[in-house]
Amino acid sequence: MIAKKNLPACPVATTVGIIGSKWKLLIIRDILTDPKRFGELRKSLAGISQKVLTDSLRAMERDGILTRTVYPEVPPRVEYALSELGETMRPIIIAMEDWGREYNAAMAKE
């Protein structure tokens, strides 16, 4: 998590700092429906590199947005899911989806 002394004074800046990248938002979008494995996320996020996906997942886990569950199987299975804190972002992502849908519809009319 971001140290309290490093949090921006502006709450919007805090939110953008935690989920402001294109990839983080799309990862959250994909995990909204159900937990996902690394490979599932990589396939659904066309253009993301393995390093960027790994770094983004680690950062969101560190920030308390995602949980990482390792299952004791051979080969090991790892799933990523929204944490309790991450679930509080659901209305934000849904509002962004609704706005994007309305914007696309308005642009299609022009």
C-alpha cells in the first residue's frame, strides 16, 4: 500500500495513482466477473507484455486491490481476485463502462 506520508492531498490523484493506468483498469474489468489466472488475463488483454502484467498485478496486490491465491497443485495454480477493498471499486468501473457505452452511442449518431 502507499505509505500515508506519500498519499496525494487530492483524493482523485490517489485513485489515479492506484488504478490510473490503462492496463490496471482493464485487469480490474476482467476480474470483476470472477477470479482469473495469469494466462487468462494475458489472453484477454491483447498487447500487454508479461512484464507489464506481472508488475501491474504485483502493484495492485501491494495496494490491497487484488488478492493472489496459490493452490497447492502440480503444476501450481494461481488466481487473482478483487479484495474486499477492490470490490469497492466496482461502482467506479461500472460507471466508466456506462459512460463509455453512452459516448460510443452518441458518436455513432454523428
